Amino acid sequence: MCSTGTGNKEENKEREKAYKMKSSLQHKKKKVKKNNTNMGIKRNHSSIKKHVFFFIIFLINIIIVSNMFRMQGEGQEVGLRL
């Protein structure tokens, strides 16, 4: 009888250890998920900067080409010949 009582205490201790390990692992997983979302936001922000940069370059190119065609229509020399 006494041996089963101590066995139950040992089992309870093991269960508590397992529960603590499990809860700490879940806590670590939550931290990792948080860091991943932050990294994702940073990546998205940098990709938005890249898109804005290329969009501005694209608009500048359109303005240059339209000015070239206007100059050609007026009978002036085109700046770039292909």
C-alpha cells in the first residue's frame, strides 16, 4: 500500500514536469510565431519600397518617351535614335 502511495507521488511529479515542459514549449512556439510575423511585416515593407522605387522609374521613362515623341512631332531632332 505504501509503495503505491509513493508511486502515485512520483507519477504526479512526472506529470507536473511533463506539463511544465509542454507549457514552456507552447510558450516558445508562440514567441517564434510572433517573431515570424514581425519578420514578415518587415519583408513586406521592404518589398513595398522596391515596388515604389520601380514605379517612379517607370513613370520617369514614360515622361521621357512622351517628350521624345512630342519633339519628333514638332520637327525637332529626337534625342535618342535607335
